[in-house]
Amino acid sequence: MDELRIGIVGLGNMGGTYCGQFSAGEYKRCRLTAICDSDAQKLEAANAGDAKRFSDAREMFESGLIDAVIIATPHYAHTTLGIMALEKGLHTLVDKPISVHKADCERLIAAHTDSSVVFAAMFNQRTDPRYIKLKELIDSGELGKINRINWIITDWFRTQQYYSSGGWRATWAGEGGGVLLNQCPHQLDLWQWLFGMPAKVRAFCGVGRYHEIEVEDDVTAYLEYADGSNGVFITTTGEAPGTNRLEIAAEKGRVIIEGDDLQWLRNEVPTSEWSKTCQGGFQKPAQWEITIPAKGRGPQHVGIIRNFIEAVLDGKPLIAPAEEGIHSVELANGMIHSADIGQTVNFPLDGATYEAALKKKIETSTFVKKVDESAGKAADMSSTY
Amino acid sequence: MDELRIGIVGLGNMGGTYCGQFSAGEYKRCRLTAICDSDAQKLEAANAGDAKRFSDAREMFESGLIDAVIIATPHYAHTTLGIMALEKGLHTLVDKPISVHKADCERLIAAHTDSSVVFAAMFNQRTDPRYIKLKELIDSGELGKINRINWIITDWFRTQQYYSSGGWRATWAGEGGGVLLNQCPHQLDLWQWLFGMPAKVRAFCGVGRYHEIEVEDDVTAYLEYADGSNGVFITTTGEAPGTNRLEIAAEKGRVIIEGDDLQWLRNEVPTSEWSKTCQGGFQKPAQWEITIPAKGRGPQHVGIIRNFIEAVLDGKPLIAPAEEGIHSVELANGMIHSADIGQTVNFPLDGATYEAALKKKIETSTFVKKVDESAGKAADMSSTY
């Protein structure tokens, strides 16, 4: 194949952005040949050149006009449309989260039976040079064993108007959760990508603490690994200005990612070895102050779409295989479930139990959402990751 | 009274330091007239001029040579000696923690029946200008309601040799706990002093995670207030270099104390008001970047002892009344108990239940501590707070 024919389904904020990127010539060796949305106005307004318009995804998938599809619909449809696309043999790039709950992730992943079909997920923050560098330091053993992780990711501020801008937003039926399902899939994916999956979680969620919504907008989660390593993940959409600070305490010192650079106070001797051999009581190992410059945030969404195209055309390895997307969903589900039952939840999570609990929430929801359609325009998503 | 006659009981690291301060003339309108330790060598070696030496505290208390006493013994004796001193009508300054567990705190405080007797505690970090400034900002309402607190206080690194330097160290019988009872009373006191007591705690403790000890050396605690405000307190003696970073998310912005200054990103409009009225979805309130200089760490121990002397001679209000010392002990006890039972613990804590649990640990302890007496000298405490 010399040129990849791509379709986009879902022309909301992200789908619309991708259309614009294709029209602006961001992507080579490919063409945007079809777009799809159930909203005729969005379909009409899309910046997509002469791409054929579809109001029905199945028709687009079966049109013979596309070899690959980008799924940028609301979350629940990632599963149904993803399965449909994979069953048609379409190379598929699904936005985050890959599904809303673990059982749906498993269904979606199970549909990927043909290894010659490329199946990727939009974890664009994996292209951020700060996290790439951190992963190199971890995987190469430079940092030694990691003892503690602390991620305060509270700079996801959203106004009440944001939540009022769509009836599906921040509802169990519409998104399957709040900040953990909408804003945090990125950080939860990075967490498991960098540190692996923990053995268990105990989380505390504030449901509608800062906004009139029925889902969590404030979360503190304690995560523990089988070897005793542990960490805390804190997030909210209710704080301004908020913080995005990732701290890692490892045998070879402390790494902090906050702002542009990666700051590493490097121990000349690993902490535990020093503790056992030092003849003083208080002295710390000698340190190096290291700054690893990592200006900018990398190619982000554009990088993931280019990688997807290269994976199809050149067999290049994916930055974010969709299969790996189950972990961030499992982390989010585990946190919500732990808070719901007031207990520690072990991983792997039982997907069926969680799905049943979520369905019950949807069925028994009495929350009446105030929707302000005029707010749609105000909620400009162009700067969202 | 024109001149206060002071005795010191306990000539370990801190007691010895206080002696030196008296000898160096740090304190006016007072005289160090008596010192006491059961260790004859320490008594002999003390830098205490012509102060009379006692090997028995009761004899010193009844000698008629002192009006006031500083109790700087190992923790458990704070209670017994504190009660004895108060019953003799001596003005009493007790080192932190005021007792090891809540029930002992109550017994000690109950002995303070005469309001003309001054009873203070060594919470020297209350003299740190950074925390004083923060308290002013909170108490004056400048910050508005506090929504979240995060204190990472992991720069308490201690080697194995530190723990080996004394058989009592880091044992249930000798200290009643680990990092929470020995190193953290300061931060736990500042926490309750600044933010008040939470409604409940769920904590996770690593017992002997980094050292060969029978008590906790690694703690993560989630604290929640009745109004939904919450916070995380993280500490350990096993990390190098470690962190000391206090972050407060309030209605009027975010304050961070790390290093010398107090950094405040101040919202022009309180977050919740902005969230309700802003017509956009993502915009945060306008901010001011404020740096409040607070160089240095204040007079610390010297400041507390001077304040104690002025409280007796001039009726000056205490910086740290000993009665307030029960709260940091209750927080420490609550964290340990929560980790032990694997459940959330509500405040106020039941002191009798906790005391019974602690006694059982002491009675059933099978831990054999390796003590290296030669390590005593190596563990120079001169730089400890």
C-alpha cells in the first residue's frame, strides 16, 4: 500500500481537530477519504475537503473508501465501533479511554484477531519527551528500584459550564465516570507504562464535590505494588491553578517532573546500600544535581497519528498499542470501585463485577443534569490534551 | 520572680544541647541550677557549669533548687516525669511528643490543674517563619476555605546504624512507634495547628520496610475533614534525598512551602465562585504570582525555651501549650491504628483501645534488636530538629 485512505468517526472537539490536521497537510502518504457523524451540522461544517460524508458509521466502514479509521466518538462507542471496525479488517486508532470499563476493553481487544490489522490508541502523552526520558531512565536501570511515586495532577480545572455543555458529560450513562475517565486516562496510562500495574488500590472519591455532577471530580488513590513499593495519585477538576507534579523516589535518587525539565537528584550510592553501610546516623549519600532538558511537549496527537500511519505502511512498532489501553481503564475502574465499597481493591479487577456495578448506577441514577446548550461554544476544547 | 531557676532532666542529644545553650548565655533572667540523668557519665560530662547533679528526677524536683524543668528524656518518661513535675508545682517544658499515646497524653494533661503553672511543649517548628506566615494567611481568611493539603515529608533519612545506636530506638516498648512518633511529631503538630483536626484517617504503614526495626518507617495517610476537605501526609526515614513539600489548595489559590520561601499563586476570584460564573469551560481565574520571603528557620528550640521563660516571668502567651500536644499524638496513633486494622479510623480516637493495642504489641514483641553501642557516637544528633 502506498497511500492510506483514512476515515474519521466522531466530529466533536478531537475529531474536528484531526480533520483540520489532515486538511493542513500534517500527514503524508495518506488521504482523509471519509468522515462520519450523526450530527448533520457537524458533518457539514467539518474541515475535511472532499472526504465523503456519512451519518452512519457502518456505512462508512463498508463503503470500500477507507483502509483505516480514527474513532473519536464519546467513550462508550469506542467499544462498539472499535469492534465493528476491527471485524471489517480496518486498521483502527481509538481515542482514549479505549472503553469505559474493563469488560468492554476485553470485548474490544478480543475483536483484534488479525495481527496484520493495526490497532492503536490515542495516548498522545507518550510522545512527551519528559516521560520518554523518564521511561528510558527506568527501563535502563539507571534509577534502580522505585520505592515511591507521587503524582499530583490537579490542573484539570473545569467550570460548571463545561459540564453543562453536554447532557452526556460527567454522567454514568454518558461517560462511565468523571475525571478518571475523561481527563486522567493519559496519566493513568503513563503510570502503568512507566511503573507497571500495582497489586492493589485504596481510593477516596469526591462525587460532585466541586460541580453539580453525579460522578467523581476529586480523587486520592493509594496504590501498592507486590514488592511494597507504593504511590499516591491525586486528581481533581475543581482546583485552580492546580498542579502537575510527578515525583519518583528510587534507589538512585529522586526524580521530579514539573514544568519543562526532568530534575534528578542522583545518589552516588543506592539508598538501601548506603543505609546498611554508612557509619553515621543521618548522613545521606553524596548527590549529583542533574537537569535533563526536555523542552516542549513533543508531537502529541499528531505524533500518534503519524505513528499509526507508519505502522500500517511500514510495519513500524506502535507507540501505544490499543491492547495496553486496558490498564488505564482498569486503574480508573479500580479507584472508583474502591471508593464505592470503602475497601482496598486488588488487581486484576473482576471486570464482570465492575460492569454490573456500573450498570446498576446507570439504571438507578436519579440525577437530573442541567444542560445549557449555549455553553457548547463557550467550552472551547482546542487546548485540551 | 526576677530570675527563673531551671532544671533539665534527660541529658541525651537534646538535653545536652539545651545545657550548652544555657552555658552559652542564650537565656536571660534564668539560671540552670540543676540537671538530672541516670547515666553518671552523661551527668559528669554535661556542659552545665555549677548546676547541681542529680541521678534521680524526684530528688531534683523536690530539692527546692528549681522553679521550672525541661523534660528531655526518652518519650515514655515524658508522661511520668511530666505528671510528677506538675504535681510539685514546677513550670514544665516537655519535649515532643508529649506522650507516646493518647491515654497517656490525657493523664499528663490532667495533672496540669494549676493554671498559674506554665506547661509548654517543644514544638520548635512553630517558630519557623514560613509556617507562621502560612498560619496568618489561613487564620485571617486570606486563603479562603482550604480544599486539599499534601505534605510530603520524606527528608528524615536515617541509616540502619542510627537505629542500632540504642536498644530503645524504634521499638514499641522504647518509643511507641517509628517515624510518626520520633521524627514527625513536628509536622503532625503543624498540621493540626494550621488546619485543625480531621474527622478521620486511613493510613498505610510499612513496618521495617527500609530498616531492621519492628515499627513503621514508611507511611502514607489520607486524612478527611467533616466538610469534605482532604489531604495526604507521606513520610519515611528510608528515602534519600527525600522531600519536604507542603502544598495547600484553597479557594484563593495554591500555596507551596518548599525550600526557603512561601509561594502563592493567588486567584483573583475564589475557585468555586469562578467555576459557577465563568462562561467558558476551561479558563481559570486570573492569578497573581506571590512570593513571601521567609528566609531562615526562626529561633527554633531557643525560641521555645525563651518563650517558656517569658511565659513564667511575664505571663506571655505560650507558642505551644502542652495541651495542644495531644493532637499530634492522636494523629500518629490514628495512622498506626488504621494501618494495623486495615480500616479508616475516626477522630476522636479511643485512647483506651489504642493503649491496649500498643501494650499487646509490646508484650508480644519477638523482635530482637541488634544494638551496636559504638554507633552512639556516630549518630551525631546536633543537626536534628
